[in-house]
Amino acid sequence: MTHTGLVARVLIDSPLPQLDHLFDYGVPAELVGQVAVGVRVKVPFRSGGRVIDAYVIELFDPRAESASTTDAAYRGALSPLDSVVSTAVVLTPAVWKLARRLADRAAGNASDIIRLAVPPRQVRVEKAWLAARAAAAVVVPVAREPGFSAAPEPAVPDAPVMPAAPSETAVPIPPPASAPNHPLVEPVETAIPTPSPVSIALATPAFVGYPTGRLDSVIMEHHRVAVAAIPELTQLDDGTTIGRWAQTLAELAVATLGAGQSAILCVPDFRDQDQVQAAVAQLAPTLPLSRVDARQPNPDRYRAFLACLQPEPRIILGNRSAVYAPAQDLGLIAVWDDGDPLYTEPLSPYVNTRDAALVRQQNTECALVFLGHSRSVETQRLVELGYLADVNPAAGRHPRIIPTDFQSEPDQQARAARIPSAAWQAAREALGHGPVLVQVASPGYAPMLACQSCKKASRCTHCQGPLGLKSASAVPSCRWCGALAAGWTCAHCEGTKLRVVTLGTGRTAEELGRAFPGARVIVADGDHTIQTLGAEPALVIATRGAEPVPTGGYRAILILDGERMLARESLRVGEDCLRWWANAAALAAPGAPVILAGVGGALARALNAWHPDIFAASELADRRQLRFPPAVRVASVTGTAADVDAALADLGAVAGLDVLGPVDTEAPLVRAVVRFGYARGDEVAHALKAAVVRNAAKRRKPKSGSFQPAPTLKVRFDDPELL
């Protein structure tokens, strides 16, 4: 191969932490017209003719006068690129910069985040897209994205990293004097500032009429806001009923496109996507919209991704990975219900969509909106720090919440009933006018059984999983391995009879069907997906998050099993329950009762007065005293005792750390928890990443007859279920 002197600096697509840096390769003469920054390539790696995938991050000529001393100091010949997979520029500068910053913050690999941002290549789809772009370029020259070119110049100006695409219409908003430079690095001990200039601007008449208008000033002035969604339903022109929150997101997106910029809308699941898409279709049916969804077939998903690479602004709608979409001239990132656990990425480096949105907003200085019926503690922290402005346009408009614990009930057994008499009466009256929603904790028939004699939970004799019933006539079976428990015997008292402990959607529907003869009973859960419902009378038994949206709203809503939902061992159980119940209550018709059964205290008061922000502020104050997230950041270090001790020793130079453990987990592994302030995040991440790389480097090719165990050290930052 003939070398041209051009150097391609690439990122190898590998999960190995020791390969999470850039490698330099020479550009052969035959590839000069194809290699460009952001394209997929194949490069030789090590010996044996091994070739692996990579992305071109930089392209420069070290002999040029603009090249830095580091770029020019090459000794010996560089290995040449093997081939160019495709000339499509799939990795944009903004996405690369975002992936690098998020990976460094979480002590992970940038390639793992890029794998979420760039879908697997679909050859036919990509060839058709390239052909369409080439045909369009012949007629009308298409403006190229900043920092990219179809064919490189002989010398590319040197840059240490790939520059982010500038936003010509973006108006940077400097943070308030007492507010943090970035919410993910500022120590939480900072005093709560006085209202910032942003907060004052948001209180102006620009927000008058928000229930039927748009938050135009958020878009035009690129504010960062936490918006309390209006808890009501609205009907579109075609008769479809959606949540008012979905219409608000659509209005924000349309206003962003009206300003000539793209909008990214992140929602938890497909049900929410359908509502927002229906709202956009009514407001602006001709505007370009790309739906980015992991449930799509691979060709459709890749086609939507390629559409996001087009030079014109568009609306990008999707789930947690949509925040990485390559939006052209990004003007808005909006996240609906940011406390939903579906935003937590289960793959390394486990970055939450909320954190990715905050980092990307700082990179691009676009508008940022967190919208929800309730408020997460993380968002409340940002509001108190002054980084987000608080917008509550519907403080006096909320559903009619009736906690049964606030009512006087003379009969003690009636107070302890799963469905109190007041709830029965409300459901009976409402059934004559329309649908009634009954929210329960668990799907299935009887998801948990116990021994009739000793009352202890029944366990599978094969895997120790919990036993449950799928129907009234079914044989008890394990919910983990599916093994039947026909001849079950209690391991504690040798009893042979089982009793039902918890009731799921199936058993609840069976009981309510007998209590309300002639009523239509509908079950909606993970196994029975129902998204919309008519206005006819019906009893809808649904699990949290699976409630169908009815035409005109539910005439009554019964929230059951509140005590069971609160019994879950989690630091976030309170805010999770408030979010589930608030989202369900928002489906009520105007004036319809929402009965909260068996729950009192601060949660019931917050829901009754519709003040989730006050509950979030109280939770945050408690966590500050206990040094729990998000008052501080946490990182778990899991591995063998020797590996964990070595990783913790690397943290000895970082001040202000609080180490809990190590404690035993799955033998022979142990786990330690490190708590630290936001200002120490970069130091902790750098030290733990070095420990992970050192541990992974031990895994060398074993000699003949020897065995080298795989590295076990694992680091995870900001695990939501850690404490």
C-alpha cells in the first residue's frame, strides 16, 4: 500500500477498558477518497491478521505546519487502515464529545456509549440512503455538517479532539453567580442561591396561557426548566385522547422547529411515544419526525437514525437512547417523567438519561425541559441549586384525591379492608357513567403464596424462587424457573397447604367481577397491553404504568395495594409510589374521585394537596443529613477481596471520601461502596478507571496448559438501587 502521510486517529469498538483510547493508523492512497471523520473503518490489531471495527475520530497530516508537536513526533511507520466499511458519516462530533464526557464521568468506555448511539449497520438501508443523498446533491448542493467532509483535504487542521458542531442560533445562558457551572460536578454543600435571572425571566407573562399555549420563551432563550405537567387529559381532532403532558411536549418540539432547530423528546416507553407522536401529527403533520425505538426492527431503527443525520432540523422521539441521537443544530432536549427507572441504562457504563441530557445541554447550550406530574429528588436538587428554574402553571388544577386514611371509619375491619367501603361506593356510582380504574401492585393471579401453617413465604424446592398461581385452577409453580410444585412441602414446618398472600390483576378482576355482576372487566398489565379505551362503563384492572387512556377520563380511580408498593426495599420507594399514583390520577375525568386506599402520612398529604415538590424537598433534606444520593455521588466496587482492596488503595489520595465495606456478595466476590461529593467525581472516576484497566490487563494469553481467570473488578457509578 502507498502511504499518503495522512494519519487517522480511531476509536476501536471494543468493550475492553484497556483499549478505551485513540489509536493512530496511516491512510493508504487508495482510501483517501473514502476516509473521513466519523466513518466506520476496519483496522489491523496485534498479530495473526486480526482486523477489528473502529470509528475515525480525527484525520490530520503530521507534516503540516498546523500539526502539533505531539502529532508530528512519529517514530517508525504506522500500520495502515485495512478498509472503509462505509462512507456514511455515522458518528457526529457532538455525539463523540458526549460519549467521551459521559464515559469519563462513569469510569466506562466511550465505545459502549457509541454502541447505544449508533445502531448496527444495515447495508441495504444505508446504500439506499447514500444513493438518495448523492442524487439530491446533484440537483441541490447540501450544506455539510461542520467538521466533516466526504473526502479529506491534503492537510486537516490539527485538533486534540473532534470539535462539536456549533449552534448558530443558540444563545448561551451563563449560570447564576451562586449557581454551579455544571450540576453534575458541583458540591451539594453549596448554599441554596437566591432566584437567578433565569427564574425571574420565567415568571414573566411569557408563560401566561401555558395550559393552551406554548412555552416559547424556553425555546427562544434556551432556558433550563423543571415543569410541573398539567394533570389532565385532552382530546385531539381525530377523537384520540392523550395526556396534556404529551401535547405540551409536542408544542415545545414544534416551537423548536419553528426556530430552525432540532428537538429531542425522551419518554420512558412505547405507550408514551404513541401519545406524543399523535400530538405532533395533529399540530404539524408535515414536520419531519424520527422515532428512535429499540422495539423497532433493525432496518427501521437504522433508517430512522440515518434520517437524523440529514442537515435539516427534525423532531426526534424515543426512549432512553434517543438522548444520543445525532440531531442537527440541537435546540431542545425534553425528558418526560425523568424519575422512571426505564431511563436507567442496564448496560455499562449505566448512564441515566437525565445525566446524559444535562451533559449534552451544557455541550450544546440548548433548552432543557424536565416535565412530569411528580418530581424526582435529583431534579429537586437541581432546582434548589438554581440550575433549573421551577415552572408550575397549574398549582390550583389537580385531581380530587381522597386518601381513605384521612376518613373516619368506625369499623376497624372496614379500615383494614383491601377495598374500603368508600372506594366500593365510589366505584359503584361511577360505573353508571363510564370506566373505572383499579390500580394494583402486581400482575398475574396470585403472585405470592405462603405456608398455611407457619405463614412463611413458600419457596421452590429446585431454585428457592417464590411460588405463585397463574389461575384459580392452576398448579402452584415457581416464578423463577417455572417448576411445578404439586407435592410441595414447607421447609420450616413441613406443612403441605398453601395460602394466597398477594393478589394480582387476575384475582382482583375475578373478585370485582363477582362484586359487580354484569360489569365489563378489562385487565391491563405486561401480558395484556391495552393503550386506549372508550367512554363505555368498564372496570379496568391495571398494574402501575400499564393503565389505558380512556376517552374523557376515568369516572373514578381506586389505587390499591399502596402498603405493598411501599414495602419494597429501596431508597426511592417513596418517590416511585408518588410518581405511579400521580400518573394514574392524571387520567381522571374532571371532578372524578381518586381513592388512595391504605396509605397515610407525608405521601398521602403530598398527593392530596398535589405538592410533589414539597415531598421531594423533604426527601432531599433527609438524604443530605444521611449522605445518601443524590446529596452525594456513590460508586460500587465489586470484585475479589484483593482487587477491591487495590482499587480502594488508589483512592487514598482523594480527599473527602467515605468507604462502606467491603462486604460479601456472591462468593468469592466482595463489594465496597464509595461516597463522595460531586466536586470529587472526576478524581474518583479517573482512579477507579485506572484500577479497572490494571485489573483487565492481567488477562493475558495463557501459556500452554495454564489457566488465567477473567478479570472480575467491576465499577458502577450512581446505582439507583445501591442504598
